[in-house]
Amino acid sequence: MSGHARTLSHATSRSAVLDVIRAAGTISRVGLIQTTGLTGATISTVVRRLIDDGLVIETGRAESTGGKPRVLLALNQPSRFAVGVHLDHSGIAYVLTNLGGAVVARMSRAGAGVADPPVVVARMAREVDALIEGVGVDRSRVLGLGLVSPGPLTPASGMRLTPPSMRHWEDFPLDRTLQEAVRLPVVLDNDATASALGERWSGGVGAAATFAAVYMGTGIGAGLLVNGNAYRGTSGNAGEIGHICLDVDGPECWCGARGCTEALAGPAAVVAAARGDAAIAEATGLDRPADHARSSVVADFAAVARAARSGDAGARDLLERSARYLAVATRTLANVMDLELIVLTGPGLAVAGSIYLPVIQAELDRSFFARASHSITVQLSRSAATACAIGAAAMVLQSELAPLRQGLRLPDNLPDSEPVGMGLSTA
Ligand SMILES: [Zn+2]
């Protein structure tokens, strides 16, 4: 055992052990020693405290090849809960998950719309209370609330440089205000990163620990998971493939640049093009005057997707053109990260994923840089509409129970691992 493992703090050992138990489902103490590289004495102490705290239970015995059978450990799923909230202009999705990330309650309510932020936050607090009380969960067992909103984010004030539909939220101290209103710790992240985390915690990507979730909601983004940890970049704004330039002379984007994926092919661009073509506008119902209380980019984009799926050639052409741009942006991300798995998610791809998926897969098969070394799989999320809220709850579980610092990941073989030692020395 090297010095690195011994320098692991108790909190880090506890987090590492919890994370391994969560990922494994059930595991013995010997299995924990092998997986984490921690000593038998450390595992014994950490596990005893986790059992005392009610987070872990003993759950039977494994078959043994000689010697006495090994006691299996599992998370005590109903011992803790987390709230996940996905706030958007068009809708607010809520989930309550248990310690393992399984959804025990969910609900959808009206979006932020044009209401003043303090009014929306007060309503969200009432809705969170209803969510928790509806399933009779003791509030003291709720660890916190994960909140996702369309990025970009700043740690100081929550949202900043907001997308056009939520401009009136700019500089509103969302996390602090919501924390006071719901009386729970609040963790804030962007929608694409949370949806990637949600895919992993909801089992949508199997054992894959490194992948990207390409997210389309009001805008376009990507969440990156590297060895099971979200890669957030310096400020939580990594993965912004919506703002990769695909045409240096292209249209101006709301971010201030030109020719971005989102400006050329994002949901708002698709909706604007549909409105601009009389035949498509009629087929999609977008020619009628907008009902401002209900209308949103997400809802209007869904109308274009419905028309395409029911056979309108014009609507389908618009979406396939958008898909070709998104495919190039996705290929760029895959080339930079050398990925082998991409999950398509978010409300936009929940309704139009069947059109985007083959276009993106074909682009990657044809021109992914490392295609001679390995293939790359593109799949549709099984929970594209709610992955974001599940990921928001997973953020709380991760930050409360597995607060491994970003980039600090316990490798399979801890003792000889430089990165862990380096990560801890700067921690
Ligand atoms: Zn842009």
C-alpha cells in the first residue's frame, strides 16, 4: 500500500466506498478492498460507520469458493432522497429519487414563462413541498435539491448570459433565492451536464463511464462524463457544441459569435424556418397567432417534429437539414474527446430523435477520425424528457455522498496511481 491511499481522508474513503457500492449493486467487503485499493482495516471502519448511519445494509451472503460465505453490502435505498428540478421557459419537471437514483415521485408543472423570477421561485417551493409530502417522505431524509436550467452559469449569480427566452432571469441569484425558499441545500448545473449524469444514474448507458449526451431542448449542448465524473470545465460550461462554428460567415448567434450550430440548426432556427415557409407553417400550425402563455421554442419545435412524422415533406426536410449540422458538431466533439458512445437526449430529441439519429450515426460512420480504430455508437435516451431532472437529483447525491473532486477519480488500482495523489495534494 503506497502513501497515496493512506493520505485519502476519511470523507474521501467514505465517498469512494459508497460510489463503488452504488455502481456494483451488491458487493462484499473483500470486493471493496479489491476495487478501491483501500486497506481491510479502512474498509472495515468505513463500512461500519456507513451501516451505523443507515446508508448501507447487509443483504445476504455470496456463494464462496471455499472458506465462509461473504456478507454482501448494498445501499439502503430509502434511507436518503434528493429532489431534481429542471427549470425551463416551457416547463418545470420535478423528480424525487432515492439514494440509488431511482425515481420515487415525479411531476410536471407550467414553465417559467414570462413571470417574474421571485414569483416562479415561490411557486417552485410550494411544488417541491407537494412532491415530498405526496409520497410521505420525511423531510429530514432529503439531502438537497439539484436544479438545472439552460446554461451558461456563473457560480456567483446562477444564470448569466441567458438564452433569449429567459433573458429576464439574467443576474437573478437563483440558487440562493431557491435555497431560502425550499429550505434545502441547492446545487446548480446546466441541463446538458445533468442529463449525462441522469443517463448514467438511470442505467441508460449500461456500464459505460465515458460518453457524451447530446442535448437539445431550448438550445443545443452536450454533457460529458469521463470515468463516471461529469467534466464541467473551468466554470461549468463545458460541452457547448451549440456554439461550435459551422459557417464563419453564418448568421449571428445570441452568444455573440457567428455561424454557431444553434444559430444554423437549433430548435429556434428550425421553428423560424418553418414559420417562414407558408406551406410548412400551415402544416405545423405555426401560421396561427401564438398563444404567448403556452408557446415556447420546445413546443413549437415539437409541432414541426409531429408534422414531419406524419408525413409532411417540408417539415421533414427542415429537420434533416438541422440534423446534418448537429451531426457535424457531434463529430467534432467525438473527434476531440475520442468517444465511442453518444446518447441523444433532451425534449427536442425526445420528439425528433428518430429523424436525427440515423443522420448523426451515418456522419460518424463516414467521417469520425478514429473510425479505423473503433466504431462509435449513437443511441436515443430511454428517458430523454426526464433525464435532466434525474441528473439534477443525482448531482445532489453525488455532491453529498460522493464528493470526489472534479478530475479526482479513484482508479481500479489505487496504490500506484499518480493522479489520485496529485489530486489530493491540491485538494
Ligand atoms: Zn453561439
